[in-house]
Amino acid sequence: MLALSAAIVGTALVSQHWGGLEPCILCYYQRYPWYAVIALMLVALVVPRLRAPLLWTAAALLVLDVGIAAYHIGVEHKVFEGPSACASGTITAQTLDALRAQLAGKRVVRCDEPAWTLFGVSMAGYNLLAAAGVALLAAHLALKQRSRA
């Protein structure tokens, strides 16, 4: 679980920092459950008696991530309207000159335009599949932990 979660988040980070694929706000939201799962699995390594409940919690977090990814896919396909953060960046400028400088240096990353697809599936789609698969794995492992106890 730990290795899978780290590999999935690592893939997203590599695609961002070395692949040049800028994430939108929904992409970031999809990462948060993975970060939490990584933390939970680190605790599970240290405290074995908590493995089953931590695995169930991980499964629940990944089901939440499936929902976020499904929403993001809906936004990409224009089924849902994305959050306002998907259409504009945060404006922090206090003067007109500062606003011009901020806007000139800022590229807005839209949630409804996939930055990358493979076989017609966006990264949100692949995240949905990964989260669903790893959630099922977490539930399976939690059941195995319970049967050992």
C-alpha cells in the first residue's frame, strides 16, 4: 500500500516537475487523499496492531478520491461546472502595476482542459482507476488483517 501510493503520487509529481504538466486545483485535491494514505501506511508499519483500522481508513480516503476524480472527469467533459479556482488564479496584487505584473507572469490552469491524455483517458481518469484499485486492495488487506487477529 505504501509503495503503490508513493508510486502514484510520485508519478503525478514527476509529470508536474519534470514533464511540465501543470496541475489544476482539482488535480491537487486528488493528491490529498494519497498523501494521507502514505502517512497512514507509515503509521501502520510502526504500529502493527492498528493496521486493520488504518487500512479501512485508507480505503475510505481512496473512495473519496474516486469521487473527486469522477467530478474532475465530469468537469473535463463539461458535465459539471468546475470550481471558480479552475478559471482564474488568485489575485493578490494591491496596485494596478502589481496586478499587471501578476497577470503577465501567471498562466491559468483550467480544470476542464486535460493537460495530457493516453488512449483518450486523462490523468484524472487514470487517478480514478488507481484510487478504485488501491481502495479495493486496502479493503482486502484489512479483511486479511482482521482474520489474523
